[in-house]
Amino acid sequence: MAAAAQASAKRVPNSVLGMIIFVATEIMFFAGLMSAHTIAKATVLGGVWPPAGQPRLPVERTAINTAILLLSGILLLIGNRRMSTQRESALRYVAAAIACGIAFVGLQGVEWFGLLREGLTMTSSSHGAFFYLIVGAHALHAVAAIIALTWVYLLMRAGKFVPSRFAATQVFWYFVVVVWPVIYLRVYL
């Protein structure tokens, strides 16, 4: 009986396993987008990327925004580690992670509007199309992860903490955080 209890305690919760499988499919999705972008960039006529007449991407500003997103992952990790011993402190870290995520998405939105005003659109070039497709797909994932993390945070605040739900949400958030630097390096630089 004790061996069965130990085996059960070592199992990955269904919600976490489901999220890991989902994240694996999303990794393949982003790998496909990045591969297509790399091929388009390598085979452009004249070898000039981005195409002439297209605005330069805001590399420096986006580097700061990238640091904000990475900070959110660190804050969530600290919040997770404090959850069992310092609940109120843990909740503050989780709230700060959510705030950093919201700031990241908001700053990306400001960047988009600026680039649109400068003439970078989905139809202006393959550069614009890939930029908005890849960065937009990530933004959609970030918004979904922020909503999920906020929902879990509110449940935790209400005293309805479910460790497996929090763990599954963390897997999703860490995916959003970790895939972004790859996108930044491939699309912006």
C-alpha cells in the first residue's frame, strides 16, 4: 500500500501533463514559423533584409521589453518557491509577474502601432507579414497566459489554491517567457 502511495505521489498531475503536451505542440508551431521566416530571409532577392523601404525594428526598446518578460518568469519562480511557506509574499510575487506580463504585452502593442504608422504592415512585405504573424502569435499566447495566471492568482487569493492548476499555468507562462528571446533573436536581429 505504501509503494502505491509513493508511486501516486510521483506522478505528474493530468493538468500539468496536458499543458506539457500542449506546449510541445506550440514549440513545433513556433519552430515552423521561425523556419519559414529563416528561409524567406535567406532567399530574398538581392540578399537585403528587411526589404528596402521598410522601417527598422526597435531592437533596443524591445530588448528592454524582453528583460521585463524574463523578469516576470523569475518573479513567478520566486512566488512558486514561497507558496508553501510565505503565502502572502508568494502572492505578491505572482501579482508582480502578472504585472510584468501585462507591461510586456502593452509595450509590444505600442511598438506595433509605431511600426504600422511607419508603414510596416502584413501586406507591405514578407518582412511585415512574418513580423506580425510571429510576434502576433506570441502576443496571443502571452495574453492567454496572463488570463490563466490571473485566474489562478484570484483563486489563490480566495483560498482555493490547487497546486496542480498553479503548476500547469506556470508551465504555460514559462513557455511564453522562454520562447520570446528566441523570437527576439531571430526576428529582430
